[in-house]
Amino acid sequence: MLELLWPVLVALALFAVLGWTLARLIGLRGLWAAAAAPAFSTTVAGVGSTVAGWIGMRWSVVPALGVAVLIGVVIVIVRRVTGSREVVRFPRRYRWWTLGVLAVTGLAIALLIFRVLGTPDAISQTFDNIFHLNAIRYITETGIASSLQLGQMTSPSGGIPFYPAAWHALAAIVMQLSGASIPLVINAMSFSVAVVVWPVGALLLARVLLGSAPSVMVGAGIVAAAVPAFPLLPMDFGVLYPYQLALALLPVTLAATASLLGIGHHAKRLPAGWWALVLIGALPGLTLAHPGGFVGWLALSAPMFVVFGVRHWRASTSRSRRIAVIVAALVYVAAGMLLLRALRPPLATRQWPTESGMGEAIWQVLTVTLFYPAGAWLVGISILVGLYWVVRERSGEVMIAAGMWFIGAVLFVAAEALTWGNLRDALTGSWYNNWPRLAALLAVALVPLAALGIARTADAVTAVVRRRRVPAAKRLTLAIAASVIAFLVFHIQVTPQAEDWANNVYGADEDSYLLTADETALLERVDEIVPQDAVIAGSAYTGASLAYALADRQVLMPHALMDISPDLELINEHLADAVDMPEVCAAIDALGVDYVLDFGADEVHEDDENPLPGVQELQDSPAVQLVDSEGDARLYKVIACGRG
């Protein structure tokens, strides 16, 4: 796995240069700066790539740095004009607890990901990964990374006017700077997001809502590493790399929202205007990574706005101020409903069926059995204990923690089991009515409440130990030992089963979904055989189109879901018959096809429902000549139409 180290370091350095610097300029320090850096970097990449597309500039680290410098200059000018010198940080006396918890949490997640990947350049054997792999190649080749233009890879006619491309833009820069292969870059991005971005954000949100006690940090770290529905599930199901990034950025966005509203601990160290700037700096990145993250922010921030409204209602001393609170609440609800409706994807993509009955779905929530067969029931117990402490404390902050969990649970249950179609679509249509995506969201939403249950219980036990006059050094030793044991018990209780489940997605053997071991071996030789300017035909459903990403050769179908021109349709249906069909030769000449990768009829979804007879099972076709093969995977040269 050492091959991952360099691109991981490049990715983290990119977050530091683009985002951490901006966070420092705003006045964020410590955990706040570390959590905000990836969010700001993603915003810089998402906005910068779009602007670069508008002005015709190739995407690279240069325009990204330009956007970051421009924003930084504006921040410096504003701070000097306003005389602002405020900074925000958590108490330094808990620095070593913070670093220790982050290290242990990151290590636990890192080991899980290493075991799932198996090899550093393993690829996810899933349908969506065809697009992700080829999109990075497309960006580095064309210089186009704009969310308004990346869809042209599969829809040159403009049929896909928007595709959230911030993740791909960042990955392309990491590839350019590191020189690593696309599979290595993708795994490095996933590793960085899961091992660094996610734990830092989870600890930040817990500390903002629950305080800075070591028990809070330990509780948040334990939970962040103990529910494989996040960050593992988006690497397993889909595959949903952009969604993984968006959800990893969600905690810092929620923490900034709470601070802007004057909610939480240390929320008032910066003026409201600067907290608004932090939120504005995070939201575009969250959205351009994946709109599902933005809708997740809308949903999970609702309890914060409720608490904010209630506090202002109680503090209002006049009728006019209370009317203003009511009007603001109505505007907020109306705006939220409009955004939920506007951000829903097309109806054809929202047809995911329910998975289980209502009772089973609720049981899965209570036992934290989210997607994977084994439940994180220790986390479930922590949630129930957390609810007990919510009832005891009844502060706005702990109620927000409970509200976030409740909203995440309702959305998950609705997607998995609600049979009232219109209501289900209204609630979860923004996530395609796809319950695994809501499982990942719930895994994020439950962290503060579960951490509350662990932290407050640990504090109660500590109080008992103190009353027995146990020496401070011994108490510290016991606390560290108990924390490590809890990490191990919570983690081991569920992650081995999730690892076994997810490992099948990354293995490359004769039964792999997308690329078998033979097909992978043949693709590794394609760049030695096929000229740089040649074009390769083949079925995207069988993985043949990955010659673009893995061998740097042009393909006719960079993805299965794409515009099919009349010429492309002719080739897909009749290239094997080119000797007897002159119109096929015209299509071959028009598209410049020189080679064909024939990976048989086995498709990524194992349904074989998308046969392309013109480019499959070509062993008896006089239109092509075998050039190379590995097992059943074959590379042919087109010899018909005067190309022999």
C-alpha cells in the first residue's frame, strides 16, 4: 500500500494549500481550520473549474491557485478594512486528546480501507466507476473540468447540462501533480476523505454541539469509525466517490451553520459576518461535490433553525419581533421545500423500489444495521443512552443532536419502507429514493447523539472515580485504556463483516463484475499495441471502454449511458458485418475506428441485457483480425473497409 502514500500526500497538500490557507486568513485555527480546509478547497476546485471553462482556460492547479489567491486577497482586504483580528479555536489544553483521537480514528478507518482494497490500484467493479475513471482521463486530456461541461464526455450535444464535477476536478489535479495512475489517484482521494476529512469533521461537529471535553472527542471518534455505512458504503455501493466527499464535508458545514446562528460552544469568537463567510465558503464545494450533500445540509440543519427560532421567540419582547420570527420561519420552510423540489433528479432516475417493511426498517435504525448485514448495535445502544441524556439536559444543542438523528432516521425509513409513493418521493427524491444513500447520510447524522451517549456516561463514571480519590495520573491512564478498548470493541463488532462484503467489489478475478483479471491484463498491454491516435470500439457494459482511463487510448463509448449517434449505433450493431455492409464502412471511417476490444457478453450488472453484436463475439468475423488476447479477452484490428 506504500504506492498510495505519494498521491495521498499530494491530495492532503492540495487541501492545505487551497483551503487551509483561506481558513487561517478568515480566523480559523486548530480543528476548525483543519476541518474547513477540504471544504474550501472543494469550493475553489468547483468554482475555479467552472470559471476556467467559461474563459477557455485548461484546468490544472494554476487556475485553482488563481481562484484561491483572489479569494485570499479579498479576505485580507476586508479584515484590514474592518479591523477584524478575531480568531476561533478550541481550548489548547485538549490538543493531545484531539490529535490522539484523530490518529486512532484515522488508523481504524485506514486499516479497514486497506483490507477492502486489497491492492493500492484496485478499482471498484461497479457500473458508475466507468464514468468516474474515464472522466478523470477526459479532464486531463481536454482540460475541461467544469460542472457545466463535464457531461460533454458522454453527451457532446449538451444533453447533460450539469454534472457535479468538484471531486473529479480535485482528482485530476492530484493526478497531474503526482503522476500516479488513475486507479491510484481515485483510491488516494477516497483514502484522504475517509481517513482525514471525515474524522476531523465529525470531531468538529461534536465539539461545537457538545463541548470540548475529551470524552466528547473520544465518543465522536469511536462512532465515526464504528459505522461502516460511512465512510465505507459510498466506496462500495454505486460507486459514489463524489457523494462520499460531500458527506465528509457535511459536518463542518453544519458546524458553521450552528456557529452562524449563535448555537454551540465557542460559536461567538468570530462575528456573525465571518461565520457567514465560512458557510458561504463551504456550501458551493458541498454542492458541486454532490447535490445530495447540499440537500443533506438542508435537512440536518433544520433543528438548528428551530432552536434559533425558539430562542429568538422567547427573547422577543414585542409583538412585531415575534411576527418577524414567524415570517422568517415561513420563508425558511417555503425556501426549503422549493429547493427540495428543484434539486430532485429526473423522475426516470428516482425509481428505486422499497427494500423492506416498516417494522424491519425501524429495527435497522435502532440497531444501526445500515446496508451491511451486521448491525453496529453498540452504537445503537449509545444512541438510546444519548436520548436519555437529552431528556436530562434539555439544552438546545443536545436537542439538535437528537433532531439530526431523528431526521436522518425518518429519511432512511422513508426510502427503504414507505409505501406512499408521493410522500416518499417528496421526502427522499433528492437522493433518488435510494436507501443506501440515506443509510450513509444517517451514519453522519447519528454521530453527535451517539457521541453524547458515550461522553456523558463516561463523564458520570469519571465523577464516581474522582469521588473515590483516585490519583490524577491513574485516572488518566484508566481513561486512555478505556478509550482504546472502546475503540477496538466498537470497531471490531461490525467492521469485519462489512470488510468481507465490500472486498468483493474490488477484487479482480475471473468472476469480477466489470473487469476480470484477464481483461485487466490485456488492457495493461493496449498502449504498447494500439497507436496513440487510434480509436477503439467495444461495449462499455463489459468494461472495454476503460481502455480510455487505463491505457490512455480513445474509445467510442466512454460510458454506457451516453448519446448514441447513428454512426455509433451502426458500429455497435454491425461492425462484425462490415465486409458485407458498405454503410458500416462509412461509419467506421467517420469515427476513425481502428481496433475493437471484445470482452464477451458478460456485463457489469450480470444481466447481459445490452448486447452489442457488432463488437462482441468477433472470433468468426472477417472484418477484424486478432492482435492480442488474454484468456477470453481479445483485442482485434479492423481490417475491413480497406483498413487491413
